Amino acid sequence: MKIAWAIRHLRFEDLGLLAPLLCERGYEIRYHDAAADLPTPVGCDNADLLVVLGGPMTADDYAGHANLRDEVTILRQRHARDLPTLGICLGAQMMALAVGGTVRPMVRKEIGWGPLQVADRAGSPLAGVTAQDQVLHWHGDEIVLPEGFTSLASTPACPVQAFAWSPRGLALQFHFEADPARIDEWTQGHAAELASVGIDPALLRRDAAALGARQQALAARVMGAWLDSLGD
């Protein structure tokens, strides 16, 4: 059986809608709950698929979160070996660090459901995203890519919403995995952050309720196709 390791930085920011897609494709899912005093377990570096999930910390805050340096090192090694790797939000930012990019604070945090402007690039794994699709944005930092890498999607507030370091390495600043049915876990877990930027959690819950099963279809269409492209 293929092994998919998921590095998780918050309990509720898990694989979400991606979990059933992985199980359908024969992956056994293993979680590592990252913390500053816990080394990343042996196996993540060689996993059939590594998924590095989101979190509220700054990707290069190695002083406050020593585990992040370990994760970036593993991502750098997986890039060198071209092993299947997916980074989401914080994970995408660490993938950028692993290839020589940087992260920086945004003028204003981008939080809420909204569309993407997908770049017209041949073979893009985001080609299945339409102008009507909505994804969950929830970040206060943005990626600055190094020379040689290009953005696959953007929003007015964030020029780099996705990039790929190869067909087998995909970084997503937004949250394809977020399940609208579990938005209360996000709004409760990030209640202080929402209050600090003046966002009413009721608006997020309203938008999540309106999206419903459409998000499952979006994840299945786009992420399912990317997983299938990895082969056995």
C-alpha cells in the first residue's frame, strides 16, 4: 500500500476533502502533528506522497518554531529527488523557501471564500478550475518566487496563489482541502485572528453553507486529476 504522510500544524487543518481522494487511490494516511519539540518522523522524507498542511505561523520563523526548519529541509530533499509533494498554505510557503523563494507579510490578510485567476499555462494542474469556482483563502503572508518559477494562479491581493516545482510538486496558497461542512472548526479555532481583522465569522459560515457539495466536486475534479497524474 502507498503511504501518504501529512504534516499537520493545527488539528482542524487536516486533509479534509483530500482524505477520501487519497483513500480511493490506495493511500494509507499517516499524520504527524508538528511541534517545535517534536522531530519530523522518519518516513516523511521517503513517503510515496508528502502533504504539508497549513498553520498560523510564519514559514521562516525558525526561532519560534524549530520544526519548520526540519520541514523545509525535507521539502528541499524531496524537490531534489522529485518525489510527489503537496504544500497547502503554510506548506506552500515552505515549498517556496525550499527552492530559494521568500515569504513576506501582506498589507492585509486574505480570509474568505473567493475565486482564483488561473494562469493559462499548458499542463497546469489548475486547468480544471473555472471562473465560477470558489476556494477558501486564509493567510497573512505571501510567497515571492525565485527566478525560474512562475505563478499558476493569483488574486488581486496575492500574485502567487500556486506554483509547481515539477509536475509532481504542487504548492497551493489557498485551501482546496477545506470542507465547508466543517467551517465552524476554522472560525472557532481562528476566532482571535478573525476578530483582529474585523471579519464576521457568520459571513464565512454563510458562504460555506452556500457552497456545499460544490467544493467536494472541485477537489475531486482538480486534486483527483493531479493525484492520478502521479501514477503508481
